[in-house]
Amino acid sequence: MKVDQLEINISETRQQMGEAAAKAVAGKIREIQDTKEFVNIIFASAPSQNEFLATLKDEPGIQWEKINAFHMDEYIGIAADAPQNFGYFLKVRLFDHVPVRSVSYLDGNATDPQQECDRYAKLLRENPIDIVCLGIGENGHLAFNDPHVAFFDDPLEVKVVELDDACRQQQVNDECFDTFGEVPQTALTLTIPTLMKAKYAFCIVPGEKKAQAIYHTLAEDIQEAYPSTILRKHPHAILFIDQASSGKLKEISSYSQA
């Protein structure tokens, strides 16, 4: 099932969705590791990725010692060992469990955020990305490219952004923060072109709160007001959703006929 170039995989439950995504990513890793010295992967950090990460770390046949890991974004000003810190999130759920070759963390506490963006961009240029594992925000963002800063032709590779209110509210909805005021206002993020440069994209989006974003992703014209619509232009992208996040798809006539 496809919308434009984006393949869609619907599972009954959130757990089944995470398992399906993990098996697909593991299969692609095994394929690439047989032909390349290293496999370069970008991971997303969010509760939406929990089932996927928990399954991926136990998938057989992955040569983790060949994997260079990166992540998509980071809050500015969050302690490195805070549970909300995205690098720490991935460390606890994945990198502490597998013998990954390297992990390159975005430093949200760098003295000069712009210099940190430049440093990370250089690392990404030196390690062209094979796989990106990402999610979609309630406002349709990819990484922290909220609609007001999501540029499909962004000249930057990594940048400093201000988070919009919908993005910050999602962090409360996801129970990452207790109150809206606690959510940082700024962050570092890989840009849309940087994410789209990955040879393969696996997008994992469970839950009822994401149903509207999934609807927009598949029903709206491809435009920056709905950043996730750009996934429909990626030549090798799969969207993994569950029954809850797919709840509004019956409203799309062209989808229903697929």
C-alpha cells in the first residue's frame, strides 16, 4: 500500500508495529553490513520509538560493531543525564545494550550552539547516512523541524530552532515533562534535507494522538506547512503505524481505494 512513493505498513497493535519496524530495519542493516565496512544510522528519541528500540536490540544477525549511530535532535539546556535528554534516552534504551561501534551525541549544553551544529554537520558529511529511523510529531514535524522552520530546501544541515507551542505541548502529552513551562523553547535539529539524504527511511508513528498527523501526512499536498508530507518523495521510505494512528485514513478516498 503506497501514497506517492511512501509505503505504508499498518499493524493491529503498537507492539506489533514496533516489532514490524524492527524486523524491517534489522533486515536492511544485515543487507548493508554485508556490502559496506560501516553502517551509518540516525535514530529518533521519543516514546513512540520504545517498542521498536526494545525489539531492535534483540534482533539476530546485526553486527553492531559496524554501526555508527547518530540522533536527530536535542534540547538546548537539558542536563546530559536528564531522562528528557534525547541522547540519554537512546543510551538507556539501545546503546547500553549493544556493542555499537560509535555514538555521536548532539550536545545541547555546548557553549556555542552554532559551533555544535557545524561539528555535527561535519560528522554527518563524513559518514553518509544509510538508514534513518524517525517519527512524526503531532504538528507534523520531522525531528524538530516544526512547520515554521521546516524548509525542504534548507541550506543548513543542522541548525538551532525555536519550538512551536504544539511541539512543546506534545512533550507534555507524551509525559516527558509535567508542565508546558518546563519544556525547553530551543533545540538543535538535523534539517529536512539531511534526514531525506538517508538511503532508507523507516518512520514509526503509533497512537491516537498521531492520527491527525498521519492523515495530514498522506492527504495534504506535499508542503512545508505539513513537514512530514516530504516523506512521500523519498524513494525508499516505509511508514509504520498502528490501528490507533491510522484511525483517520478512512477519510482519504484515494487511500481507501488503494
